[in-house]
Amino acid sequence: MKTPKQVINDPELFAKYFLKITNKNGELVSLSWNNIQRDFHYKRTGRDIVLKARQHGLSTYVQGEIFRRLVTKRTRALTLTHDDKTTQILRETADRFYKYFPENIEINGFLSEKPKRKYANASLSTYPETDSSHYIGTAGNTDVGRGGSYTDIHLSEVAFFPDAEKIVAGAMQGGNPNIILESTANGAQGYFYELCMDSLVHQQVKD
């Protein structure tokens, strides 16, 4: 029998017991990792590039991990997507995590109420008790994300970003964040394509 503290410190159990998502039928269910989510989690390096297929839940997994960090320790997170519709979907995902998170839980050995949010608007959520914040926005210009100091960065559908290289460089200016760049394919050209090809070359050299 796992204690709340053990669940808090186990990302997969945290997702299963504390996070809720809606499935393809619109039903509210627990976030139980599938094989792709689990495989990615245990292979993460902190500097990850993912060429993904659709509907495998990678963005949901990443947002769940960001939420776990936000409510348990000091975290500065940035999420950027390629369009407003996807931004809204990830915002709703994050809000759902918070809405259905338990009201009382043991965190780091202490019985605690659900962390309060000070701001929870269309782009920013803040958690004063853990001194954490999460900005979710659309990569519409090269200044988005610039000037911040982040611990966690999630850039979704990077192959469709306008001027992706400058946006990534701006987001990376402050700190030494864990970063995940993920996208479906958008042809054999562009910044994300080049990153994927470079990554394959480096992996082949390593092997």
C-alpha cells in the first residue's frame, strides 16, 4: 500500500491517482500512462526532441509532469504551442488537473491543503505556496517566452512554429531548463526537421 508521500514522488503513480483527463468519449478518467508515455518518461534526458504521431498523449504526459512539479516544488514552466486552438486545449488540460486535484494531501511529509492559485487566467497560473508559475501561450512571434528564467519548457508542434529557431533560442536564454521539443512532421525542411536529423546522426555516432 503506497503512502501519499510515495505517490507524490512517483510520477506515474501521481498521474494515476491524482490527475484527471477526458478520454475520446468525453469521460473523466485517471491519467494512466500508456506504453509510449512510460517509455518516453524513463528515457528522458532533460534535452529531448520528439517526432511524434498523433493521439498518443505525449503532450498530456508532459503537462501532467509540469503540474506535479508546480504543486510540489519551486517551478517556472513555459508551454508554447503553434496555434490558439492547441494552446486552449493545453490550458484546459492544466485547469482540469487543478480542478480535480485532491483537496488534502501529504506533500514532502506534511499534510497539506491543495495549493492555492493566485492567478489563473488565459495564459498564466501561479502557485504562491511553492513559488511556482506556468505560462501557456502561442508561438506567434519571436519574443514569446523571451526574458524569463524557466526550469521546465514544453514546446509543442515546433515544426509549425513561425521562426522556430529564434523562439527556442529566446526561451532558453535564462536558466538551465528541462526542455521538450515535440512535433508531428511538417515536411523534410525547417528547424525541427534539422534538429531531428542531427539527433539521428549523433545517435548513430554514439552507437
